[in-house]
Amino acid sequence: MKIKPALGLSLAISSFLFFTSVACLIAQPDLKMLLPLWQASLASSPLLILSSYLINRSYSRKSAAILLLDLIICAAILFLTYSDALGPEFVIRRPLGVGASFSYSFVLPLLVFFASLLCIKDSLNVINGSNARGREALVFLAIRLSAVLSLLLLGGILFIIAYKGIWIINWEFLTTPHRRLGQAGGISTAIMGSLWMVLGAMLVSSPLGIGAAIYLHEYSKSQRLNRLITIAVSCLNGVPSVVFGLFGLAFLVTTFGVSLLSGSIILGLINIPTIILTSQEALKSVPNSLREGSMALGATKWQTIRKVVLPSGMPGILTGVIMGVAKASGETAPIMWTAVTFTATPVQMVYGVIPDVFQPVNNLDYHLLNLIYFLGAWDVESRAWGTALVLIALVLGTNMLAIVVRNHYRKKISW
């Protein structure tokens, strides 16, 4: 269907309102420059929609009532922006008893965002009509907007962290330990502690998780037992990480002390359910014809698993390991009581290669948490943003490396 120029212009104006309001909700900039543009857009877009609707002459009472209601809402938002009711001094203090307060820089973009959705919806209704085709177009638009909004929110968060943290990143910040409770120095000991802890967690969880998945899918004959274990693993996957930290404090710290070993074990236990579930799904995706063909040629059960099943399911298994790496890299509560210290203690190496697993270490998550505690008391905000940026870069870098390895194995699959 051809879109009339008025409706096309209305969609363009509504899209401008949508994207600028989302950007302002994320970045919280000064709204002085955007306010006149928003006011002009809020006045012109509903008028364009109304004129196109009246010219079309294919309206019903229900669609006319909905359009009128949407226009009244847009007019009310426009009136609030012109009056003193919604000005720079506007603030909603602790609504419904919540602890937050909502200021002008948040409320105005939120109202503009809501008005943009109404204008986009009304424009599509006029274009497609208030029928099944129009409703289908609205549903597809809502799905697309959800995807776009998710990407904008994620991209906005990453952009803010990168913009505020990049200015502190230098060679000294990355290669020296922190001093004066994070007010000076860098984060080198925290980086090394995080890397060794994640590596230790993977060494603990990967063999156990993959081995359990192989047993459940390839060897166990009891469907009832498999179902029971799978339900238990799924429940364990939903247990809050702070509960694992309490378990580690009660059982691991009493044996190994506050150490790298205790933290690696507790992070590995957290990752095991994820690896078991994803590895099971990867093994299920391997066709049974490959197993039958291998065993028909005289291979044993274990030879079939080692030579046929595991290489074929390796991309899915590595996906679970990647998810485990991301999860282990972002956990703070379990290691607070089992592995970390805020003092700039370097990782002691045995024979220059193996870390001393019985000593506490620094960690980027715990280091960032302490810097957040110090905000307002000391000037550590830039270092906190820099630490967050390095943490995200390490997680992304580790995931990218695992994805490259996974794609390498995926190319070898020929069925």
C-alpha cells in the first residue's frame, strides 16, 4: 500500500521522537536543545495523522475514539512542556514510598517516548486500517521496536561505560597495583586474580559438567532418574549465588582458608548446572545414526563417544562453557567470603608458572565493589569506570576467544 506523504512525514517525526527520547533516558543529557524540537514534533505529528485520517474517510466509531484519546494524551504532554507544570525544577519525590525520586530529565523523555509510540501506532492504523492487517502490522512493529530498544539500551550502557572509563585507561593503570585504597595506582593484581580465578573455575566445572552430561545422556538407562537429576540441576541453576558463598564460607574456608582454591571451587560449583544442561542439549543434537554407524563398525561405546559424539557436539558444549565463563567473571557475592582481599596482593607463583592456590587474591568485581563504596568519600569515580571497562573487555575478549574455538569445531561437522 502506498504511504501518503503526510503519513510518511508523521512516521519520520514519530521515529525521531522515539530514538531521541530513548537516548535521553539512557544518557540523561541537558534537554534545552531538544525541547523546542520535541514540542514542534508533538504538535505536528498528531495533526498530520488527524488530517490523513479525516481525508481517508474509512473510519469507524471505535477507531475514531481510540485516535481521539491518543491525540488528547499527546496534547496533554505538549501542554505540560509549555506550562510550568513540567519544568527543569520538576521532581517526583519518592512516589508510593519508593526510595527513588524522578526528575525532569527522566520524566520528560519518558512522556515523549510514550507519545512517540502512540503516534507510530496511529500512523500504522491509518495506513493499514483498523482490521486484521493493521493489527498484524502493529504486532510486527512492536516486535521490531522491542529488538531495537534492547539493542539501544545495551549499546547505551556499553557506550556510557566506555566513554567514562576510557580516560583513565593507560599502561600504568593496567600494570601497577592499586595504592591508598584505590585512590592511586592501577588494577594489575585484580586483573591477574580474576583471570586465575575464572581459569580455576573452568578447570573445576568443565570436566564435572561435561562428564555428568555424558553419563546422563549416553550411559544412564533410567528415564525417571534422568528426569529427577535434570530437575534438580535446573533448580540448582536458579539458586542465588550468595547461597553458594555461604556454603563456601561454611565448608571450604574452614578447610582451605580464604584462598584462590576456595573461590575457584565455589565458582565452579555455580557453573556446573549451566554446563550440564547445555552439554545435554548438545549431545541430544547429535544424530543417533552416527552412533549406530560407529558401533556397527566395531567401535566400543567409549570410542563412539570420544571419536564421534563429542567432536560432533563440541560447538554446543563450548557454548555452555562460554556461558560459564561469563557467569564466573561477573560473580561477586560467592567470592567475597571465600577468596578475595582488597589489599594489593600479587598472585604468588610456584616455579614461576603455577599460582599459589592457598593465598587470597584480588578480583576486578570485588575491587569495583569497594570503589563504589568509596564514592563520595574519595575521588575514585574515574577509576571505578575504568575498572568496569576493563572487566567488560576481559569478559568480551574471553567470550570471543571461546567463540572462535567453537566455530573452528563447527566447521569440522559434516552431517
